Amino acid sequence: MIRDYEPGDEGEVVAVWRRASAVGHPFLEEEFLEREEQALRDVYL
């Protein structure tokens, strides 16, 4: 069962996003993913 997001989940959520992005979009450069990771943290979480 999936539960609601809690602030303590941020690290794991970002890690899952990074792994999924690497698998789903292998053409994306590391620099781009780093910028988007920060945006994920700042804007969406």
C-alpha cells in the first residue's frame, strides 16, 4: 500500500526519481539531472 508523502521521505523519493530517470531517459546528462533534482526538492516537494 502506498501512503501519503511525509517530509522525512524526501531522500528516498528523490533517489527513486533519479533511478527512474536514468532508466527511462538514458540520454539525459548528469548535469541536467542534478539541476532537475534540485528543482524537484525546491518546487515539488
